[in-house]
Amino acid sequence: MTKKIIAFGGSSSKNSINKKLATYTSSLFQDATVEILDLNDFEMPVFSVDKEENGFPKEAQNFLDKMEEADLLVVSLAEHNGAYTASFKNILDWTSRINGKVFQGKRMLLMATSPGARGGQSVLDIAKDRFPRHDAALVGTFSLPSFYENFDKTNGIINPELKNNLLDIIKSIDL
């Protein structure tokens, strides 16, 4: 049976480099169907307990439903001021109020990239610690530094060492 990958970049930017990395990475898996999520499809009011009194936005449940469909999650987080983007954090805040186990025990390849040399390492470190508490089964992590020097829209990752590192992680994941 064909497995399903749900992939997304943790940014609402229409030109998100993290969405590009998640899309590229998910295409490297064999014998899988892939659905790429756009965080803009899950835009909600900024979470507050006062707003929660009026119920949950349907977009929060829709996001949880997508997590449930996945055999593997491929997530690449953008970093704003050393942490999650506001758009991703808001989705996490709303969904975790419906189900604290947002990722529902699904296996996850967790990544980050940025234009800088650290490759989103700060947000990756935060997520490696936090996501298992939301029931993510981390099966690998990957950071792509200096996105614009190491990624080409036609060929994907062009740095041979970094590409091989990612391919090794993918090979280790039994889809």
C-alpha cells in the first residue's frame, strides 16, 4: 500500500524557502503520495483563552485532520527571532488546545533552513525538544545552512555533502 507524506514549511511566506525544502525532500521518497500544506490555508485569529471561549476555528481541526492522514510528516521550520514563526506558533497553539498530541504519534522528519550559516538551528533545537511532547515520533533531523548558496530550484540541494547527509537520513526511514 502506498504511504502518504504530509509536508509543510513552517512559514506563511508565499516564497517560503522552508516550504521549498520540505517539498524537495518529500519528493525524494519512493512509492509515496505527497501532499504539501500551505500554512495560509490554516490562518486563524491569534490564539487567546478569551477567543477559545467562542469555540475552535475549523482550520485548527482541519490541520489536525491532515496530521492524522499522514504516514510520515516532513516539516521544515522557518526561524523568526530564534523561534517559530507567528503563523506556525498560532496553529500549534490552537490545535494543541483541541488535542495536546497534535502530531498524533506520526513519524516526522524535522528540518530547518535559513539564508544564514546556522540554517535555522535555534528553531530546530526548540522543536526537537518540544515536538515529542506533542506526540511527534522524530525519525530524523536536518539543517540546511545558507539556503541560497546550497539550494537550486531545479536541482535541489547542490552541496554534495549536505545532499548526501539528507539522503542518508531518508534511507534510514522505513516508509
